[in-house]
Amino acid sequence: MAGLESAGIGKNVSVQRIAVIGGGWAGLAAAVQASQNGHHVTLFEASRQWGGRARAVPSTLPDGTERTLDNGQHILIGAYTETLELMRTVGVDPNTALLRLPLCLQFPDGQGLQLPDWPVPLDVLAGVLQAKGWAWADKWSLLRHALRWQINGFHCAEELSVAGLCTDLSARVMQTLVEPLCVSALNTPADRASAKVFLRVLKDSLLGGKGGSNLLLPRVDLSALFPLAATQWLQNRCATLRLGQRVQRLERTAQWLVDGEAFDAVLCACSSSAASQLLTGTVADAATQSAIQSWVGVAQQLQFEAITTVYAQGAQIRLPQPMLALHSGRQAPAQFVFDRGQLGGPAGLLAFVVSASDGERSSLQQDVVRQAQQQLAPWLQNRPLQVVQTIVEKRATFACTPGLVRPPQTIAPGLLVCGDYVQGPYPATLEGAVRSGLAAADSLSSAPGAR
């Protein structure tokens, strides 16, 4: 124990052997935190790559150059304090890995909101008053609603949707601000997205302090942004990493057995479907079996939304900003486009994001290219776009609907779950996943049944 004390761990820490099942952002966050807390960590990941639903993927550009892209275009915001701190912990400098910009939801035609780099809440007030393409009635409509939300403490009824929250908001503000902001944050359309969660995101970002609403756009691929640094950090602290090893069986005896190997606690950090499948086959006492059955019942009620990312490249294309909002509709499915050439990628490479997507891959791809040719015409100048790769994550996030019941973090003594879908204030975001992993790891020492 003297060695642990010299590393800064208190005398009363009870060192445990912890199994973390799942090497996505939640599992990596949990493993790092548990290791920092002085526990011995073994991290299992079924696939051959760390990062879960936020990772790099290999690709080939039209000229034959091999590049790494991302399985989806993620963005962070300044309010993601836990994610940013965790990145620093494992040796990633957010100032170099991320491009920080004041919140900007502007469209190719110049409409939309752009906040100045001012203190809160003056930045929001100035941004609204200077919003392009908005009449004074639109601006007053938003300011009136924002004041009402603040007076109410950014709380509302559980059953209220974002569309219901904004019933008397001007149509232009709904179309150019609320709807794109909602679908980007919650990956759920405003007419069926939870107003309660939406308001929490607004509160933390717009009123969470200077820089909280800033957009943080990755300059490196998602694997380099955190997962690779986290696994290297864990290896340097003698954690056991088992990549490409799928856990087949859990059993509760005097300890928890993971494929026959004994641990003091198990932290399940895989997807809700994978967790449900693994937990259903767990061998344990009657009380634990009952708790598992209850957890699985709640988890299986979750519905999911897809995200499609269409990567396309054209010669000599440079957008006016690294990220633009797009006017979306039935045959114009993408809500945002990112100029990867301004984010450390090859020139002319664009990433089009279709949140809450439905339809076939080929039709989505065709519609996105047509949408780009229409809305980005001043920058394309009749030059063709060549599709590089289209990635569809069919279960990218849970549907963040009003009154949604999410499964709890703790199932039984020594058995916890973390992920962006478990109980918590945030939608399915990187910050939600990280916070869940950190909280689960911190609860291990105080959890009933901890050694």
C-alpha cells in the first residue's frame, strides 16, 4: 500500500480488480478514472479498434491516396468540460487537437446566428440582434422565449417536445436555429425531441460561462482525439488491455467472474443491445437476476436514430467557414457540411451530416450530392463532387424523446453500466458518455459490495 500512497492515493483506498467491458469513450473514461483511483483495471473490447461509435476508419480518396476519416462527423462544444479535462489527463492538448470557434449556425445564403467572442450573456444578446436574415419580430420572438426559459430555470414538463416548447416561436427562428440545433444536439427531430434535455443543453452551453457555447471542431481523426492516447495512458499505468476479445459470460460467485476470471467489480460499457445480451446470460443469485431482468427490460425499450455521413471531394473547393448549416428537407437531407480541408484534411474534402437519417444509403447519397450542388453552387462553380465514402451508423444514438426512461447506472453490488444511454441529464453525446464513465468509476469504491 505504500506504493499507492506515494502515487497520491489515500490510505483508506481499497484496491479492487475492475473489469471494464467495452472500449468506447465511456469505457475508456471509466478505465482511466478507475486507474487514477488506484484500482487494477482490465479493459475488454470486442472489436479490433478502440473508440466505439467515435473512431477513425480507413478510406481511399479518388486519387488513390489512403486517408483516415471518421465513422461520423462529431463536434464538441466548450461546455464539454469533463471531456476536455479527460483529454488533458491522457496527454491530448485540446488547443491543438480542436479548432475553437464562437457558436455559428449560418447557412450558405448568409442567414443564421453567429455569436461574437464576448462574455455571457452579452454574446447571445449581440448574436441574436445581429442575426442575418431575421426580422426584428424573429429576434424579439427568440429573446422573449429565452427570457422565459431562464425565468423558469430551464425546466419544463417531462412530456413536452421541443416543438411544443417553441409553439409560438417565429417560423424563421425555428427553421434556422432551433431545428438544426436540436437535431445536432439530440439527433432527434424537434417534433419528437425532449424539451427537458434540450433546455439542459442550452443552459450549459449558452449560460455555462465564457466559451461554453464555442464549437470545437476536431483537427485530428476521432481515434487520435482521445481513444489512442487513453489506451497508451492506461498501458503506461499497467492496466491490462484486451483488444479483439469479446466477453462471453458473466457469473456472480464470491466475486464476479468474467469468462472465468475473477474481479471485484464489473463495469459494462458496451452498447445497450450488447449489454442486454451479455447480462441476460449472467449466472447469479435470485436478487441479482431480478435486478438484471429489470435493467434489461428498460434498456430494450430504447429506440434508436441513425446518422449518415457522406464524404465527397471536389477540386479547389474551400467553403467560407469550416462548418455551415444547410437548409434541409425531404430531398435535401443533410443539416450540416464540414470543410475537412480547413480541419487538417485534404483540400476539397467535404463531410455532409444527416442526423436522424432514414432511407437507403444510395438514395441519401444522391440526395446529398444534389443538395450540395444547389446550396453550395457559389463554391463548387459547376465542378463535380465525387463521393469518397458514405457511412451509416444505424444505431448511432438513442431517440431522445419526451418522458424517456433510461436504464440506471447501478444494477447490483459490483455490477454497473455506463454509456451515453444510461440515466443522466445529457443526450447521446461524447460528453454524456464520458460523464457516465467517470461517474461509474467513482462510485465503485463506495458501491455496496466493494471490497
